[in-house]
Amino acid sequence: MGELTVARKVRLEDIAKECGVTKGLVSRALAGKYNVGDEKRNEIMQKAVELGYDFDKLRTKKNKKTSVVVIVSQAILLKEDFWQPILKNMYAALNRASIKMEYFVFDSNNIDLDAVRGLKENTCMAFIVLHKNPDSIFKELKKMNKPIIEVDPKYLHYTGTTQIKYSNYTSVFEATQTLIKYGHKNMAFYGSDSHSFSFRERHEGFLSCVDKNKASGVKGYSLIFDNSDLQYSDNEMLRSFLVEHPEVTAIVCANDIVALNVYKIIQALGKRIPEDYSVIGFDNVRAGKYASPSLSTFNVPREQIGDEIGLYILRLKQDNKPQYSEFAIRCDFIERESVRRLN
């Protein structure tokens, strides 16, 4: 019979060793203090999550300086390509305004509500929630009567928050209009409405543009899959649809990951992009740029979003109340090799 092994708690020394820095630097970075470079701070935060560091000891400390608390899941914090530039610029903007940025990191699969309730001891001026916004956490935050800023909210729970979103609806409307201008008459939207609010808005932008142009013979199809398994695709659904609808020449996707999965199905059918199908994604992730052919997409201006959050928090500090219920950051179209002009 094997011996029972007790997992050792991760210490500051462990994180320091992994990052090649001093224990004091790790302590200052995790506490959100100013005298740590933003790139090094993000590296230390990411390593702390990877090693399983217990953030509870940091959460209930009262802060004497003006501060905000960023509510972020472990999964989001580890998405270096997408979220780190936002965090980096948000930290820099807040730092310029002498506003301290602290982190509250949670595990989406095992939310510690006692730790969430401990945030009421924090004297921060506002909470910033990045994307993943579980209802159980929001119920507790609302009780604290402080401004809540949601960045690209995954779900809509409550009124009274400030939502910073991307131009999901208008951007996809413009993408669909561009395809129509290029001679595409039969198109499909491929995504998952239940996955996130942004996915649903993009679908609505597609439907609205198709409806606007239906008198010109434009027809749109909606391929909506269940993304609870986070596969970002329903291969059989898409394969069957493309076989049954050879008239379709373009596919607008909810994001780049979905679009890159479409690439695989088109290739498996012996078809080509863009000769047989034009494909458009959203988010401008690195993999799309280097795909073959390179993926047309919408750029999410991550650095600008961080700056805008910082500016909004500064106005919040000056006015002592939220100014907006929501505002959208424009995402510009990047046309690459995956789109074909038919006319």
C-alpha cells in the first residue's frame, strides 16, 4: 500500500526560483505595488497561477491607497496572447494616475465564495471583471455597493455595471456587407450563441446585414452549435451543411478559433480557401495570421482597451460615480488571403 503524499503549499520562494528573481520582488508584484515593471509583474502572476499559489492571503489586506481590484479567472490570466496586453496597458494607465491595481484570481471550477466575500474588507474604489463573470461572484460583488466594470462580459447578469465591449455587432455587419460587395450571395454564420454575449452580438450583426440585403437575393444560414465542451466546432454539422448546400461561398465565424476549425473541415472535404469558400474570423489571434491561407479577421485593439479602462477609472475617481452603462471599442477589419472577390 503506497504512502499518502501531502501536497506542499507553494511559497514565494518557489515562484521566485522559477522566475529567476528575488522573493521580495515576487511579494511586491503579487501585492500590486508600484516598483515592479509591468512585464515582470505579469510574468510573476502567470507563474503563480501555474504553480497553484494560494492568493487568499493577499485578498483581505486593506489598502490605504486608491486602488481597483481586477477579478480574473486562472484560465484568462494564462491566455498570454489575448489578455496580457490588455492587463499590461491597463496597469500602465492606472499607474500613471497613481491608482493601484490588485488581482483577485479565482478557479472557475471551484469558486471560493468565502474568499470573494472577503473582498468587502478591501477599500478599493471599484472592481474590474475580465470576461468570465460567474453569477455566484457577481451576487457577492453587488452587495458591496461599489462600481463594477465588466470587460468583454461573457454573460449579462445585472444592470448597473459598466460594460466595455468590442464592436461585435457593427464589425460583423460590415464584414457581411463586404462579402456581399464582393459578389457573395449565399453565406453562413458559424458560432455558438450560448457561449458568450459577444458571440451572440456577432450573429445578430450577420443576420441584420443579410436581412438588409435580402431584396438583392442575398441568403444567410445560421449554423449554431453547443460549445459547452469548448471545442469551438461541430464538425459533423458543418460537414453535412456544406455538402447539402453547395451554393454557399462564404462563412462568417464567431471568432478565429472557430474559423481555424472551419479550415480543417473544408480541407477534409477536398475544397480550398478562398477558391471554394471565403472565411472570416474575429479577434486577430497569432495563429490566424500564420495560417495557410492567412485568415481575414477583426483586430481587437488590446493595448487601446487597457488604456481606455485606465482612463475610465480615472474619470470614475474624479466624478465619484460611473459615467456610462456601456461603450464599445471599435475593431477594424483585416482582409487577408481567406477572402475571394467573385465579381
